Amino acid sequence: MHYVLKVRCKTPIAMGKAGFYSGLDAVLLHRLCLWTGGDIDAARERMPLEKDGELWACGGGYNPQDALFLSRTAPKRVPVFRLFLRDGGFREMAALPPDDLQTQINAFFGQETEATGDAYAVVRNARELHFRFRSTDPEQVLYLLRVEPFLGPGHSVGWGEIEHVELEEKGDADALWVYTDPLNRLTRPVPMDWTGVDGQESLSALEAPYWSMPKVPARVPYPVGVR
């Protein structure tokens, strides 16, 4: 059975460095690894998605407003800052003698300091993502999304704070449906020899965690805002 997972957030959702949103398999695997103590193989065994050969039958996130041509704007890289307050209780909570704290940290109390060396790419009005997938246990997918209150990178500085999650049943669909958005654009990396999908050629991993798996010739989504 085919489904659409709809995730609405309170804050804009950041995208990965490749310029498109996270794949549902990566989102679920991360949450499952919390239960398996970081054991990726054990987490994969509990994945509630069906498979197409070596691929999990799911797509990446897409902004549903794109289908209405309301948000076809390029993302912007946004620097993020944390506010450190002069609070003596902070040092007590750290359970460290004041002299043991790094002086450079003390110097930041009461100031705004950059939270990360990298700015996050966001579309300001992108506060909802949809994910297409195929599963025999969609309620488990819904449950896993609720394990953590955020979606995408930059959650430590407030991006992608989840407000509401819901499922929509779609019944039967074309074999490539889960990997595309309503405009037939590819939403996740797929093998190079796949045809009938609107994507670009590149090198990419085909399975989560994408950052650690081997990169192979593949078709990948265009960066958000390109087309």
C-alpha cells in the first residue's frame, strides 16, 4: 500500500548540503538507531518500509506548495546564532568548578555567538514536507516520526521543530510514484539506469546513512529552487 506522510513544522525546515531535503529512509534509520544503540544493521532490520531491490520504497521530502507554484524560490543560506546569558546557575548546572570552565566560553556569556561554522540552507516559507512511501506497517512509520520533535538538519538551533504529523493512504500507484513529487521531480537518489524520472546525474549513495555508504553513479534530485 502507498502512503503520504505529511509533516508540518513550527519553524522552517533546513535541507542537506546537496541542496535537497532528507530521504524518509534516513529519517527513520536515525530514529531506529536510538533504540539499537547505534547498531545500523539492527536498525535496518526494524525498518517499517518495503523494498525495491536494494532501495527502501520511499522518497525524500518535498514542499507541497511547489505543486501550487507558490514557493518556487531558491533557498538561502542563513547563519544561526545562540544567545548565551550571564547566569551564574549555568556554571552550577555544569557541575564544574568555575576555574575549570574554558575562558573562551566564559567570554561569550551575555553575547550572541555563532552556533555553527556552517549556515543552513532554508526556504523561509517551507514549514511542511511530504514523503511518499510504501509499507505494510504505516502506523510504525508515524510512530517513529514522533520519537523526536524535529525534522532535518539544524535541529539544535531550532530548525524543523515538528508541530503535527499525519498519514494519507493513496492505494495503488505507479512503481516510481514514491520517488517523485506531484510535479514528477525526483526526491531521492536512485540508480543511474532508472528512466522516467526528472533528476540529474551525479555520484551518490543509494542507501541510508548516505554520508557513510559508497557513492555510485546515480540520478539525484535537482537542488531545491533549480526547477
